[in-house]
Amino acid sequence: MNTDFGSVFSRAWNITWKHKILWIFGFFTALISGSNGSYGNNFNYRFGRGDTPRYYGQLPPEIKSIVDWANQLDWGTIVAYISIALTLMCALWVVFVILGIIGRGGLIGGIVKADSDGAVSFREAWALGRRYFWRLLAVMVLEFLTMLAAVFVILLPVIILAVIPFVCCLGIPLAVVVLAGFLFLSLYFYYVQLAIASEDLSLTAAFGKAFNVLRDRIVPSFVIGLILFIVNIGIFLATAILFVPSMGLLFAAFWPMIFEMGTLNMGLLYAAIIVGLVTLPVVWLIESVVETWRTAVWTLAYKQFSRSVPPAQPPAAL
């Protein structure tokens, strides 16, 4: 069975553009698709004129007052502020994960409904997202644990082999094979989610159906993944360009201070913040639309691929 890539991509865009209500679920899905972060800067750094002799005198009064206030904090207050901040970040992360999983289930289910019925509402997509929530959560947890185990059991030894000079010729090809394996696993778990949210399968049935589909359609699956990867690079570059004005204003604001030509330009700093805040919703909108389209591509491709695969178990009650 040949894959009609043009039909899949064009139909995905038609659904994305026609059913704009799905963009909300695309935004929710993007919360867990591309979210990452890092923490851990020094908490014991003390701001003050003794620590910043070069730049303190070039700071405007507004910033100096903040630096002086931070320098007067005792350890108890610092720990309290850090604890509050970490609690809020954890709570926000939990909310993002919940919305992201509901968004993914609602988006896949909504795309299937839009493709078959020609219409889908927010309430219908939200109900589908809630219906598949626990099964999708279980798949994501299993994926995380599998990937984590694979990193320690397979990837780290391969990396060690690859950097040893006398086995470099063997290690690099082996690393490529392992990378392909990780891509296969990632795509496999995503197909499991597609099986659940597009066919309402149980966990065991979804794992079996996804493996059969990916095994039989491995080449077109990787072709679609490669095309979407290239598109993602283009979208990333395009959205990065949108931040150029705010970054330029930010650099201009700090220019006099960096080169000791004057004080921090607060007017340009405020302008950079405002332009950045205006740019963020535009980037979020773009990412929501693109995420909706990406999910539509995979959902429609999975539907096309699964037609040649024998039916799985009946729908689950869970």
C-alpha cells in the first residue's frame, strides 16, 4: 500500500485551518511537546556594590534599589522565597502536564472526528481528551522510564566506546544504530498514543496495534518524521527572527553599561520588555497552529497506515 504524502499533508492543513478551535488543544499539546528547562544557579550569590564594583555605579536608581534590597536578605528569607518559587513552578508544571495530556488526546480525537464528520467542537474535543487522559498518561510514564533505562543501559556505554580512539571506527556506527533505535522507540510510543486516541483502544491493544503499524510502515513513517523535522527547523528559525527586535533593544539598553560609556538605558530596557511580551503571544499562536498541523499529519498518516493492519481488541472501558 503506497503512502499518499501529498494527500496527508494537504488534508492535515485543511483540517487545521478549518477547525481553528483545535488550535487551543495544539497550544495545550505544545506545553508537553517542547517544554524543557534548567535550574540550579548559585543561590548564595550576594548582590551589592562590593560584588559588582565595575557596574554598580552605572546602574540606574531603580535597579540599584533592587540590588540593595536583595543584598539585605537573610538566609531564612532567601530559603522561604526559593521554596515558594519552587512550589509555584512545580504546581505550574503539574497544570501544564495535565493540560498537555488532555490537549493531546483532545487534539488527536478532534482531528479524527473532524476528518470523519466534518465538524468538531471544543466540548467534544475536551471530552475526548479527558476520556483518554489516564491511558495517555500511562503511555508517557512508560515512555519516560523506557528511555531513561535505555540511556543508562545502552546509550552511555556506546558513547564511552565512541570516544575511545582505537574503537572509534566501531563506536560511531554503533552510536548511529542506537540513535535510530531511540527514534524508533519515540515514534513507537507516539503511535501507541495515536492508537489510543484515534481508535479508543486499551493499553495492551494499542501497544500491539502500534507495533504492527510501525513495523509494516517503518519507511514512510521515518520519511514523514524527516519532513516534519525539516519543517520544525524552519519554524524555529522563523520564530527566532521574531525576537530579533526585542533582543536588539535589550542589547542597545545594556550597550553603554557594557562598554562603560554610561548607565543602563531604562527606556530601551522597558521597550525591549514590551516588544518581547507582544512577540510571545504571536509565537505561541504560531506554535499552536503548527502543533495542530503536525498532529494532524501523524493522525491521518496513522489512519492510512493502519488500514492494512488487522483490527485490534475492542474499545476499552477505561
